[in-house]
Amino acid sequence: MVLLLTLPLLALATRFASHWLWLFTTIYLLRLFGQGMMSHNAMTAMGRWFSAQRERAVSLGSLGNQAGEALFPLAFVVVAPLVGGAPRG
């Protein structure tokens, strides 16, 4: 349910980035509703969904989050040139 509030506010924060006068508002909203809030929502939802084995579910979710942070940048570096990343030269 909180995600229904977080995603529109994150989109609103990126909308403010169109003018330099809104810079501080944009940075503040991105800080509140950005990556930290998304991972917090995911862990909270996982803890609520798997209430019988909450600790195990949250720990596996945390391991998956860390594995994604380690592997996705490497995967991006490998895949980007194959699909037309930045121009070479």
C-alpha cells in the first residue's frame, strides 16, 4: 500500500528536475522516495507476506538485494556494447 504513495512521489520528484530553481526540492524528494524507500518497502512487504518465517524471508531478500548490487553493474557493462551503448571512438 505504501508503494502506491512512493512511486507517484518519486515520479513527481523527477518532474521537478526540469528547472534549476527546483533543484533542492528535487534532491530532497529523491532522497526521501528514492532507492532507500524502495528497498525499505520491499523488505516490509516481504516480512508481512511471509509472517510465519519472517526472518528467513527477509534475510534471503537481503542476500538477493546484495547479489543484485554486485552483479547488475557487471552485467550492464557486458550487455551495453551489444545493444548499442555509448559510441566508441
